[in-house]
Amino acid sequence: MILIKRLHIFLLKSFLPLFAMTFFIVLFIVLMQFLWRYIDDLVGKGLELGVLAELFFYASVSMVPTALPLAILLASLMTFGNLGEKFELTAMKAAGVSLLRTMSPLIVFISFVAVGAFFFQNNVLPKAQVKMWTLLFSVKQKSPELEIPEGVFYDRIPGFNLFIKDKDHNTGILHDVMIYDISKGYDKGTILLADSARLAFAGSGAYLYLHLWQGEQFDNLSDQQAPGQNAPFRRETFDDKQILIPFDNGFNRLDEQSMRKQYVGKNIAELQHTIDSVRHRVDSVGNVNSVFLLTRDYGGVRRGVSSKSKKPLPYRAVAMPGSVPHIDSLMSAAPRGKQEMILGQALRKAELNKADAQFKIEMMKEDMSTIRRHQIELMKKFTLSVACLLFFFIGAPLGAIIRKGGLGTPLVISVLIFIVYYIIDNSGYKLARDGKWPVWEGMWISTFILTPLGIYVTWKAMNDSAVFNPDAWRLLFNRITGRQLTRRIDFKEVIINDIDLSEALRLVKELADEAEGFSLRYGGRPQLFFSYWLRGMDTTAVSRIGGELDKAADYLSDSRDKAVVNKLLDLPVVRAQWVYRPATRMWQSVAAMMLFPLSIPVWIIGIIRQKRLLASMKLTQSTCKSLAYLLEKDEANAALG
């Protein structure tokens, strides 16, 4: 019991520092992403350091749902990777402590983190997001610091464009100034030209004070334009002129109340209340529209609604007093002017009904979008907690499997897994937001996809499976690509079972005969197109020869003759591949030959592999003959004593 308690403390001490470190590193990275996204709205505004610190603090709190799962994944990978690299996991297993039991204290800790993440999402995050977005919108509306460049037009003052040729940085005097005043519209613009000017703030930063010397002013008097005449201009020459331009240089915070009404500022109860209210309105409007459409007249045919059940009744013909059975007869009997009047009224009424229907459709779409947005935010309250548990059950077993600590391999694997998770999660979010998928499906699709991965790696780690064994992956890659394998045999210093030279000689000769018979069967060359698709090569024979090669090499590796063991290295490794005979049925062969252009690449790859196989068969013959010579020599020496 004391051992387990110490083990729990040891694991927590190993995990918690790494978790804290990775969490703040990841949080810093996502905060930098936020900064680069809104850098244009922050630079040049002259904001106080306290305002920026407050904005970054609330942004950091809002980024916790993004940083927390990645930090858990990376920390669990590093923790169990370090334990595996230092053989501490091996020692625990040797002491009878299973991997799941080793993970148990961290499972409890991550469960508490997941519960805390839920309450954070529900209670803390809405308030932080309200303050962050309110502050960010306030910063966006703040006027920029006035720093007019030389030689270009400056348009950061609302309603004005300023151009200065150069300025004296010591005195602040501007030279060759041109000002376009378009605050009243382009058709009522004013142009001011001055040899020199000075800028200053007035009214506690509420106005921009311009003092101009030696210039001219041109006013567009389009409001005094007579019909059919050109617009007059007024020219004014001045030696000294003063202008006040409204320019709010202060920082004004917006009211947070409007942002609290948005979905980002609501908890679960408020979100559910909004969803129920909007859905009730949508249902009510839909019922009203349905009743309206079902009770319309359609050329003497009307559909009513039952007063008791409120269900639509079947269509029935309504006979109007003095009506003519057909509308065509009525129209043909009426004068032409009346016909045009009736058609015009009908067209206007149809257009009015169409516009009304389109307006109601847009309103319904807006309400449905509001419902989806609130449902998405409601689902996010739970997805973070599940993601924390999911990433732990992916990271911890993977760390135990790869047995690599530090920031190298764990960081690469964590980033790759998180990128896959983020792409799937973001795609599902957009599909749910646009209404193409149900909200629950879009928000949980990433969890549904990665949960089998977590179960798989946990099961593999508990069973000590070498899922990331490089030799196993290299062998699989070689089998898929058809890469030639080399045989590895080491000379044994101590041999327990001596080989029977006559038995070894028999194995070698039979193997040489098998390889020679295979080469003669196929003429010692790759097959032509039709032969390749109709017959191919016998993969059963290839597998048999490959097995006999392995058997002979394994048996002869116990030889005391170094020349025999060294010669075994020349024996090729033969494996059956699907490209030797891709079509195993007649319909597959016919289909491949009918798709002539498409099947050519497969045939080219196949004949290349067949050429390598036949070369291996020739190498097997020559090597077996050399082995037979060496074995006969050893047998003769043994007979001589």
C-alpha cells in the first residue's frame, strides 16, 4: 500500500511540472496567434499599457479551451516517454504494476481537470469572452495616433485626406500642405492648399487644430447649381487660417450589455432558454404561415382549417354567386382595359406575396442560424472536458509505446495529432454552423473519430505491443514497395546442435532445383501484357521457395564453417507480392485488358518486380551450387577424420 502511494506521488511529481510548462507554452503560442490576427487594430492607437495588459489577460483566458487539450496530450506523452526511456515503466511492470494501474493517479487528476474545465466553460469563459470582445471592439473604434507621413496621402482622419511634402521634425511645421475635406460628401468637397501649417490637439483631444499660412481654398458649390449649368466653385486666398476638425483621440469603452446578449456570453441555462424561446417563435411563425397559405383562394378552390382540430381540410370548390365556370371566359368577355387592370393587380399582388414570403424565409433562416449558434456554444461546454480525457488516453499510451522523452518526438507527434483533431473539429463546426450537418454531429465528429485511436493505443500499450517498432514498419514498407531485403546472419561462436551435412546438402540441392524449375517455367524473362494479365506468376510457388530459402538459411546458420555462413548472406529474401499475379479471376483479367491504357502502369511495375524475382532465382541457383560445393568439401573432410 505504501509502495502504491509513493508511486502515485512520483507520477504526479513527474506529470505536474511538465503539464504546467506545456500549458503555458501552448497558451503563449495561441496568444501570439491572437496578437498577429488583430495586430493592425492595436498598432498605432496609442493605447495605454494597462489596456493592452487587460486585453491580453482576457484573451489568454479565452484561449484556455484551445491550449488545455494540447497541453495534456504533450505532457502525458513526455511523462510516459521519459518513464519508458529510463526503463522505469519496465521496472513497474516487473513489480506487478500494470500500465492502467500506473496511469490511475493521473486518470483521477485529469478527471478533476475535465470537471473543472466544464465549470470553467460554463461560468468563467462567458464572462471573459464578453470582456475580451467588448474591449477589442472598443480598441477597434479608437482613432489612431496622428502621425502623418511625408510624400503620401494620409486618410486615417475620418472625412479628410492630407498630403504634406515634408515636415520639420524640430519645430513641427508642415510644408506644402494639401487637404481634401470630403466630410460633407464628394460632391460638396473642399480643397485647401497651404505653404505651411502646424497641427495640434484641442478640446482635450476631441478636435484637431490646423493652423495654415499662405494658401488657397476651393469650395464646391453644387447646391447652388442652376439646372443645365456646370457646378460653380468658390476660390479664397488667405494668409492665415485656422480649422478645427472633429477627432476623438480618447479611448471609450463600449457597454458590455450588448455583448452579454450574444451566445459567447451565456451559460448553459441562458443558452437553453434562448434556444427554447427562438424555437417557440420559429414554430409559431411557421404555424401562422402554414395556416395563411392553406386558407388562400386559388381560382375558386379554397382549402380551409378545421375549427376544432386546427388541421387543414381537403380542397373544395367554392361557387361564387354569378361566377362563370372558367376564368378564361371571364377575361375574354371583359374589355381590354379591364383585362390589363386585372392582370396588373394580380401581378402586383403576386409580387407582394412573393416579397412577403421571402422576408419571412429570411427571418426564419436568421432564427435557425441563431438556434444553431447557441446549440454549438452549448455543445462546447461539454466537448472540452471530453477532449481532455481523450487526449490523455492517447498521449499516455503513446508515450509508453514510443519510449522517447524530451520535447523532440513527443512534440512532433502531439502537433500532428492535434492538427488532425483541429481540422476535423473545425470542419465539423463549419458544417454544423451552416446547417449542413446536425449540430451534435458536427461538434462531436472529432471525438467520434479519435476515440477509437485512444482505445487502440491504450490496448496496444497494455499488451506491450511494438506498434512503433521501426523494424516492423520498415518491413511493412518494403513489402508494400517491393524493395529488396537483405539477409542477416551472424556466425555463432557457440553451437549447440551441429548440422547434418547430408541433410544440408539435400536442402541446398532441392532449393537449387526449385529455383531452376521456376526460371524455366517462365522462360527466364518477364511476361508480356496479355500473359501477365491472363496467367501471371504462381505466387504459391514463390511463397514456397521463399519459405524453403528461410528454412535452409536458418538450418545452415549452425554450421561451423565460416565460409558456409558467409555464403548464406548471398541467399536472397523472396516474398510473394500481389503484382506477380494481380488478376486471380478471369473477369479481373478481362476487365484489366479492356481498360488498356489504365492497366499499363500496373503491368510496367509488375514486369519490373518479375525481373527482380527471376534475378533472385538465378542468384539462388548460383549460391546453392557454391554452398553444395562447400558442404561436399566439409563432408569429405569429415570422412577423412
